Amino acid sequence: MRIAQLANFVGPTSGGIRTTLAALGEGYVAAGVARLLVVPGPEDRYLETASGDVVQLRAPRVGGGYRLLVEPWRAIEPLRRFGPTSVEVSDKSTLLPVTRWARRSGVPSVLLSHERLDAMLSLRTGLPVPTTAWNRAVLRRHDRVVVTSRYARDELRALAAATGTPLHRVPLGVDLATFHPRRGPDRSAGPLRLVHAGRLSREKSPHLAVATAVALHRRGVPVQLDVYGDGPHRSELETLAEDAPVTFHGHLAGRERLAERLARADVSLSVCPGETFGLSVLEALACGTPVVTADEGGGRELVDGACGAWAPASPDRLADAVLEVAARDMDLRRRAARRRAEEYPWSRAVEGMLEVHDLALSGAPAPAAPARWRAPAGDRRPA
């Protein structure tokens, strides 16, 4: 099996996509699969890594440090040289030329659907956005589609049945070694410590997390919210916080450092109602930190009654949920959080994705066996 992974609109703070690509890629290689990763970057570059070769294609910045491959057909030549048995695409729009090439070449394509378009666009614009026609076209252009939660599946289930596109649910995972509980100072005294980690853009609902902390502060609850992440709406959030004890730390380099900060908190706020999975939810739980989330969205599926709570997406209702969690025995809630995260190792996600690729390959004509991928002479660089 030879899997080529492709992603677009990737930046230094696009943690979810980067984390997923890295974890799945490492798992593929460990399972004996040849893997090629194609991503946008500041220049054309070919890298050899322990988890497969990487092709970085020159792409302009489009805001927030993100890069967008505006010439997606340039990804086709590296794919031809690699000779994949299947391609895994983490994009619903800009990489369609790749899936057209794959279909003409008899190579199955698997779409790893990272977001619900209807929820993402509605959260970003504040208006309902019809996405049925686009989703139907996307489904028809891929041989199989993977969603990561029941919430994500609900958007596509009827359309997938109508187009005859197989739809699979494969939950993602968490790095249980990096994200783990840590012994910290006595937290029985002092303010209730809250944490929010994620990109500060409207579709991630950081405004709701900050407003929840403000609601608690207005009630006279001693509270401290630490926000880790950056994005285009940081100034709005700082204004929203007003005099409430909310500290914006910006993007935190290094996952170990983020894990330390998550483990210090009493409750993590991952409240986006349009999140299709919730890697940030799992990372907090793995650190032994209970999570309060919205009562809809993929994050809700990760939180049970022992490791956190959920409420409608309003600051006052979420504030109530925070106080309910904070009133529980600290040791019990921390152990429950860790146990819940341990149900989602990355190894299980890798197994699920490999099964999908195998199913896709079983229904496709056998491709010619290629030589091992080689970059053009003079372009190969070590990672």
C-alpha cells in the first residue's frame, strides 16, 4: 500500500490538521505503508523524514500565516512519481484537480472531512449558508469519505446515500504520552483556573469561551481564564474580556508546553458548537483536565458525565456547567478525564484509516508498481 496525503490552507497554527497528518503518517509508516505528504510552503522543497517523504510546494500567504496552494495541479507530478495506491485528501475545495487526476488514473481517493461546511460558514458569517449542492459535488468526486464524529456524519449521510459514496466514521486520537496529568501545586485555594486553547477565529467560537469567563466574573466567582492561541479576532476578544481576569498568551510553540498549561487548569473550555471532532477536548482530557463543551457538535461526543459537562451555547448556561464541574471532587474528575482520553489512542485511528484505504483499494484496478519515490536531482534535502 502506498498512501499519498494532501492538505492545503496550512499554517503555523493549524494545529488540528498538522497533528492529524503527522499522527496518521507515522502510524502508516509503522504499519509498513509507503507514505508521501504534499503540503504548501514558502518554497518548493523535498524532505526525507522517518515518517515518509514530504513534498512542499511553493504557495503564497493568504492571512494569519496560512499558505494556500493556488496551483493545485502542481501536486500531480509528485504523485505520478510516487505512484500511490490511494490518495488521502484533507480539503473539500482547492484540491479537486488532484481527485480528478486520481480518478482518471484509477487511483482511489479518500476525503478526510475535517469540518462541517454548513456549521463553519454559519459561524464565520453569522448567517445560515446552504451547502447541499457543494457537498453533493464533493462526494461525487471522491471514492470514499471519512468523518470523525456522528455530528459530522449527519451533514453528509443523506447525500452520501444519494450519490452512492461510502461514508465511514473514524474518530481521531490523542498523543497520550505528551498530554498527561502532572503533579502541580495545591489548587484548593485561589481562583478557579480555566483554559481555552485554539485558533482565535470566529468559526472556533473563542468569543463564547471568553464570554463564559466574563459571566462567571460578573457573578463574583474568583476566576482566571488563560487563552492559548492566536488569530484574526484577538483584538475583539480582548475588548470582550474588558476588566475580567482573562490573559491572552498568544500561540504557544511546543506541544509539551501546551500540555503543561492544560494540566494546570481546573476546567477547559472547548465550547464550539460547530466542531466536528475536538482534538483540543481530547488533549485537555488526557492532561486530566475536565472539559465543558457545547451541547452540540463533535466535542459533545467526547465528553461524558464523569469527565466534564455540556450546556447550550450561551455564556450563562456554560458558566453554570463550569461551576457544576468545579464542585466535584478534584481527584475523581481528573482521573475520569484521563480514562476518557485513553479510549482514543492514535493507534485506533490509524487502524480505522488503513481499513478505509484497503477497502478503497480493493475496489480499484491494480496500478502499476512504481519505483520508490525520488525527488528530482539536487532537490533532496534531509528533514
